[in-house]
Amino acid sequence: ETKEELRKIKNDETEIKDSFYKDLEFGTAGLRGIVGVGTNRMNKYTVGKATQGLANYIVKNNGQDKGVAIAYDSRNMSQEFSKLNANEIKTYRFESLRPTPELSYTVRELGCISGIVITASHNPPKYNGYKVYWEDGAQISAPVDAGITEEVNAIKNYSDIKEITEEEATDISSTNINFRNVGTYTL
């Protein structure tokens, strides 16, 4: 799919520059951008980098056993972005669309260290976002936001992003809860 997207823009110098001129920045509690190919777009690589940085921060702060809750909306690629995993952190992922307030509630109710909601809320349809919440159920703020951003920016090579299949993640999980259709697997 990525190769096909690259072929589509190969003769569009403006699109190539906008897609690759910088890295999509982690800030304001996460990522937000146009879905597509490139380092300045929301795709499995940029979302994977954010997830790996968040996972690294969680592990450094010994929060992996508390877990992470993940929700997503109906935007393009939301469900796919919600499945990036591989860091041996307990994960509770909703099996269907959920609003952001339900994610916030779930983080607190389950005692998670963090939560992620894949949404771009009021942005145009070509956008999506990756918003990170902390154990209080609110979007990350200082000093947590700076610590996560530092971990995300420390990833210089996309091959450093850990990946496993959803099936492998489900097999690793030792907890199988049913909390308002929240499934669990290891991030």
C-alpha cells in the first residue's frame, strides 16, 4: 500500500515536499495530521514511532503492569492505528468505536497508566490523530508530555519500532477481561 501511494505522488513535487519535508511532530498531547505516506503524515510508521516512544516512557516509569486503554473513532485508519503493539505492556483495546470521554473513564476505572484515543475530532476528514491520556484520565500535560516527546524524538530509525501481529499480542496477554467490550492484549 505504501509503495502504491508513493507511485501516485511520484510526479507531484509539491505533495512529495509536504509529505516528507519534516517529521510529524508529537505535541499537544499527541499527533495530528493528514493520513498518507511520508514522515509528515499520519501512517503506520509515524503512529508506530509515537507508540514506541510512549511505551519506552511507560517502561522507564515502571507503569507497564498498570496497562494502557485504547479507543478509536470512525475516521480513516483509526482502527488500524489502534492495533500497533509489541512492547509487553498490558493493553485494553475497545472492540468497536468509542467516544473520547469513555476512554478517559476507562483509564481511571481500570487503573491504567495511560490511554490512547485515535481521533482527529473536528479536523477535516483527511486528518486523523493520536491523543495520549495519563492515569488521571486527562490529556498528558507537563512534565509527562515532555518526557514522552523526548522518548518519541529519540527514535531515529523506524526499524527500532517493535512490531508483532494482533494474534501474537492476543496470545501473550494473560488477562482476559470484558469491560464494556474492552478486549485485552499486550501493547
